[in-house]
Amino acid sequence: MTDQASEGIEIDQMELRKALGAFVTGVTVVTTREADGTPRGFTANSFTSVSLDPPLVLICIGTSALSLPVFQTCGHFAINILAEDQTETSSVFASKAPDKFEQAAWHPGPQGSPVIDGAAAWLECAMHSQVEAGDHVILIGRVIGFDHSPSNPLGFCRGSYVNFALERQAVAAAGQAAQVGAILEANGRLLLVEDGDGYVLPVGDRLGAGADPGSLIANLDRLGIRADISFLYAVFESSEGRGLSVYYRGDVLGGPAPDAPAALIPFDEVPIDRLPDNGLRQLVRRYISERVENRFGIYVGDSERGKVQTLSDEPLNSPGWS
């Protein structure tokens, strides 16, 4: 990892953006009304709880946002925590569309701030204070009304939306899957396991744990690999007779062991043609391609045909996001 904490070192904003993108957040739509009642809103993932007593939360809005003057002078605003089926709503409010509130169902909160229908939760706030911080303004609100639902929240990480329900479904499916694997990397290198004259990705017959023989985690332990397995990457039916395959992505934290039949290979040197089947070759090609832009989707289908759920059309630095 690169240490850029020392004073005087110029920060690479793109690399910093990638580092910040590793933090999983929720997705919110922040709303208020102009003096004449016109609703205004924007998409933001810079939201956090500040205090329970008094009940304070904060949200950040960019100094370049067209709606900044409205939010700086409003008496109340609402923070709508979006549900996992509201990616379209997120995209609408991240855009500059003039009819945002015509594309999303909503109703007035107790103090009139727009509350998005179907949100996982909402909080209406009275303006408590504001703090200018670099290229953003921090709006601190005192919660005066709220509600929540059983809906799963929409997540965001490394430029893509995260569907937590799909993650859990895949874990459940993996209990009966023929193969659970991981595509793991470290410093621009991909982990491959030697398999005869070729290579494969690390796999197991279930996710498991270190003491669970045959599991992915146990196989990684045998290779001397410490890994942080993060998000679902692909679910597909294998045409090679292996049944359902579930692959996760993640990072290599340590290893492999010196005598292990595994290696970390630079992306531009990965021997695609030495992978055993078309499904695996496509999987690795897609990962390397998506890694360049640091934006990922989830593949669902079979080893020949399927669909990549490109979970975000909005890059993390979109002007519509804060």
C-alpha cells in the first residue's frame, strides 16, 4: 500500500478516489423545498449519524452543486435512504434532469420535505449548523421525524451499486453449489493456482471456513493465502458439468506460501489461454477490464451466455453525487 500521509507529498486524486471507494456506503437522496414550494434534491453517499442525544446527522453537498444555495438557506431537509430496488431513483437524482420529482413517487414529510416512496428509511431534519470543508459544505441536521421499513438498503462501493439481498441469495445457493471460487488480487497482480500445464482460480465446494475441508477458505489456507473476500462477482451454470459456480472478488492480504502451487501474476501477463475453459477465460478477461476503471458488475447466466448487471452508470465523481 502507498503511504502518502507525509506532509508535502502531492496527493494523486484518482488513487485517493479509489481508496475512498473501498468504503461501503449506503445511497441517499437529500431533498428540500424552495421558498415557493418547488422540490429540490440530489443523490449523496456522504451521510452519517453524528449523535443520538441530541439526534444529529450530517450530509455533504458539493460547492459546485446548483442546489447548494437552496439547501444552505432551507429550514428543513429530508434524507431518504434508498432501498435496493431504487437504483433508477439514485441515477435520476444524480442527474441534472429538470423533472426529477416527476420520475420518482414521493410525499411530503411532517415539515413538508419530500419523502421518497419505498425508501428503506427517511429522516426529516431541522437545520442545525453548516460547516464549509474544502469543496463541500457539511449540513448538520437535527432529526425531527423519521420512519423505516423492512426493505434492504442500496449499497455502493468502488463505483458500483451493491445488492445485499443478492449477496445473501448467492451464499445460500453456494451451500448446494458444485463450486465456489474467488478472483483475488494484490498490487495489480491476479492470484492463479497451478493446475497441470495450466492455471485455475482458487475454488472449493463451498465457502466454508479454515476447519471445513474442501471449502474455498480451507483451500486458501493450504496455499498459505490470507484473503479478504468481499463481494459477489459472478453466478453461472457451467457448461463443463460442474453445475452452479459462484465467484467472489477480493484482495490477497498475505501469501501465497513459497512452496505453494500458486502465483500472483501481473494483469498484463495473465496467461488467459492456459485457463481450462471458456467460462473461466471470460471471467478473468472481464475482471481485468473492469479493474482498470475500478467499476464492477455482477455476471449472471451460464459459461457461454449471460448478462453483466452493470450496477452503476454514474461514476463516483459524477457532479450529481456528493
